Amino acid sequence: MISAVVALLVLSALAGASEMLLRNMLTQRALEDAQYVARQASAAVREGKLDNPIREDAGGAALVQLVSSDGLVLAASPKAAGRPPLVNVRPRPESRVRDVTVCLDGQCYAVWAIRVTTAPDSPTVYGASRLPWVMTSGLLELLLAGAVVALAALAAGTTWQVVGRTLRPVEEIRLQLAEISGSDLTRRVPEPPGADEIAHLARTANETLDRLEKSVTRQRQFASDAAHELRTPITGLRVNLEDLAMYPNDTDIPAATQAALRATDRLESIVADLLLLARIGTGAAVQEDVDLAELVRAEVATRSWIAAPRTHLTPGLTVTGVRVQLARLLGNLLDNAERHAKQTIEIEVRRAVDEPGVAVVVVTDDGPGIPKADRERVFDRFTRLDPARSRGSGGAGLGLAIARDIALAHGGSLRIEDSPRGARFVLRLPLL
């Protein structure tokens, strides 16, 4: 509708201008013919050579009249004979000429009037040339109006086809998206060929669905793992409480109480880690400038080490972030190193050589190391590479997952790199 209205407005303006131009051109041509015969007749009058009837063979004019100052027709061409003066217009002596348009007997003429002399009683010669029939019958307006309507309809139809063809893939994408539910995220929208905006939209929608499916899958796996991990301490706590309730006299109350407290501590630790994972990257915590060397010194100083770790700290490397979360990240890396190291732990803080504006924190132990195939899997939640390790000594498997999430939330990265021995965790953070 918009294209039709715009086309009608634009084409109507063009048609009106074309009509005015065409009418002006045809009228001017008719006036030139009338002027020619009028001047010929006027010259013949002044020379006394005007024939009566006046010849019409010059310029194609149909009517010629010589009219006296009192309105009498003195001479005329055969087709103008017996007619009254063609027009009642008499040029002024100072201008001598004048042109008008007049309609006689259903036909229109362009009339050129010229005074023979400047004398007050000078006769006037009228030459009239017939205007084309298309200008007087309304056919020109009808043709232009038909062309305007036809072209506007063509523009509207073309727009309908083009927009429909363009939006058809969008409708297919919409229908497919409407059918995708939370229980089935495997379906994808059709991708039209080409590299236009619709194709980019379809590919972006499918990429979003891929990320959504992976996120939902991880979320479901995380919920399943969390339920499994929480079930163990809850079950242990329930068993101890049931023993105390059913056999109060036959139960070692201090031992049962200690076991219940250990289960409660583990349950509390898991819940705290889960809450921390949920808060990371939400922007709720206040960020501040943190000196990485000072943060490492503070974290190292709070621990009781069997053998003091080796540190190589470059001062003045400051990042912006949540101090508590960065301390937790570093603490989790140190916990993991302590758990697996045999004798030595090395901690290094330096500026990245290959990336300007990036700080690097490296934590290396001399333990058994991590196989390449498992270097990404260790960052999954509730993942333990050593199945023989008990839950009591091995943790819940959330430490490294929390560490990586904190690194990503601060615009950095955490990965495991090759090392001659043990495991080498490399943290990269953008400098202030």
C-alpha cells in the first residue's frame, strides 16, 4: 500500500508536468503556424497585394481573417468566410501583436492577432491554427491517468512480489522458532542460500540455538551432578541422626556427632560453591584495582606450607576486578597444586610477552600432571580425574570450574599448558 501510494503521488506529479509540457509544446507549435500566416497576410495588406479569399496554403493554418477597426470582416480564407471575427481581441498600437486560444464549433484554435499598422484605425489580421484533437478531447488526460494507474499497480505488484519473496524465509524462520520448545532444542531454522541479511539472520539464529542447547545441556548435567553430590552428605547426615534417634544408648554420640558435623560442613561447602558459581559474572560485586603480586603474597601468607613455594613476582601489574573472587581463583589453583604436588610449587606473576597489556599468573606443581585429553575436562563441574580419591579428601570437583568462570568473568582465560613435570596452570588477565 505504501509503495502504491508513493507511486501514485510521484507518477501523478510527473504526469501533470508532462501534460503541461506537452500542451505548451503543441500550443506553441500551433501559434507559430498561426503567426506565420498572420504575418504573411499583414505584409500583403501593407503592400496592397492581399487576395480575397486569402490563401490557406502557408504554414498549415486553417483560418485567416482581416478585420477592420470597427469589427467588420474585410477578407477571409475560404474556411473562415462568412464567420464573425474569430476573437474579440484587438492588439494595442504599441505592441501590435497578441495571441489567444479560442474554441469554435467544438474545435480549438491557437489564434495570432497582429495590427497591420500602428494607426488607431488599422485593421487586424487574425491567423488561427487548429490545436491537435488529443488536447481538446480529454484523451491526453485519460491516457496519462491510465499510465499512472498502470505503473502504480506495476510498482505495487513488484513490491509485493519482492517483499514477499524476501520475507518468506523470515516467516519460515518464525514458524520454526515457534515450534522449538525447551524440551527439544535440537531443531534448527532453515538457512536460505546467499549472504544477504536473511541468510545472516538464519545462521545467527542457528548459532544462538546451538549455544542455547549447549547451555541447557550443561545446566541439566550440572543440576544432575549437584543433586548427586548433595545426596551423599545428606544421606550420611540422615544416617547419623537416625542412629542417634533410634539407638541413643548404643550409639557413640561424640563419633556420630563429629560425622554429622563433617557431612554438614561438606554440604555447606558445596552449597557455598554453587552460590558462588551462580553469582560470578552477574555484576553484583564491586570491582576495584588489584595488584596481582600483592594478592599472591597475601594468599601465600595465609597458608601453612610444608615446603614454602617458590615465587617470582613482578610488582605493579594491576587488574580491575572483584578482589574476593580473584583471591578465590588463586586459592583454588593453590589448593589444587598442594593436593597434587610432591615437593615443589612455583608461582609466577609477570607481563605477557606475546600480548601487550596482559598479565600472566602461572602456578606449577611437580605432581603427576594432567594428560592432554583431560586438560579441558578438569574445568567441568564435579569432575575428578582420580576415581580412587574419596570425596572427603578430594573435594567436590568445583574448584577449577569456579576458577575458570572467575577468569572468564574478568575478561581473561585459564588453561593448562605443557610442563616438563607436573601441572602448569596459566591465568591471563587484562591489565588496567
